[in-house]
Amino acid sequence: MKTIIESYETRVSQILNADIVKLSQQDLSQAELDASITFLNNHVHLITKYSRLFYCYDLTNLNYSSLNTSLATDMSHMFDSCVSSSYLDLHFRITDNVQSMNSMFQHSNPYCVNLSSFNTSKVTCMENMFNGLVIKSGILDLSSFDTSNVTNMHWMFSFLKINQLILSRIFSTSRVNEFS
């Protein structure tokens, strides 16, 4: 069994190489995951890819409020297949440079999701973004989503289980060439 330091050093190496792999509850304890997030914040100038950061992770007790994603360009699969019986509040998340949100919430099941402060103006790929997402509160509010540069929305809402989808005028499909 790896020690906390060995697990931490392994994750540091993977993160610095922009190859974030599955962080599951079998891989890291809460303390180790918190330490990794602290490390990420201290080296944020080196990291642009957050793909699969919380893939298949139980987010119920995860404190990721301090995670600095200001240079992130890829958030694909970031919360893919995550379990959360609580409110997934992402209002602090910096997404100004993100280009890919492919499968970001695919097959996740939070009680509620707050995406109100997401800046999606540079995103080009939202393929499978909400594919299979189950929101227990029944509401998905995308009224702040600027999709004017998105070219791929393939299966974006497939198998989505909600009662209400809220969109606004800035939700555009004018550039989309992959949509089904």
C-alpha cells in the first residue's frame, strides 16, 4: 500500500504532465485529495488540462472550493460518473479559457448543480456534456451559457433526467455542426 506521500508524489507527477488520471475513492483518501488540490493551486501556472480530475469520485464530502482553474483549457470528463447526494456548487469555478467541456457531467447524479458563473464563451466542444446526468432536484439552469462558439453538441442532452431545462438567448446553435 502506498503511503500518503508516495500517492501524493505520484499524483503531482501526473498532474504536472497534464495527464490527470482517475482519482477515485480507491486511489486517494480525502486528505490526499485535498493535498493534491493544494498542490494544484500552488502550481496553477503549469496546468491547463483538468480532464478526469474527479472522474468516478464520491463528491459528497469533497472540498474543491479552493481549486484554481484559471488557466484550464480542458475540463472534459472532469465530473464524469460522480456520485453526490448534495448540492454541486461550482459558482467559484473559473472557466474563462476552457475550450472543451466534453462529457464534463456525463452519468453524474448530484442533487442540484450551480453553473451560473461558468464562462462558456470560448468553449467549442460540449459533446456529451450532460449525457446521462440525473439531477435529483429536476432543474438544469443554463441561462448563463454563451454557446456562440460551440461547434459540437453531439449527444449533449441525451439521456438527461430532469424536469426543467432553463436556456436563454445567448444559448446559440448557429455554429454547431455536430448535434443530435
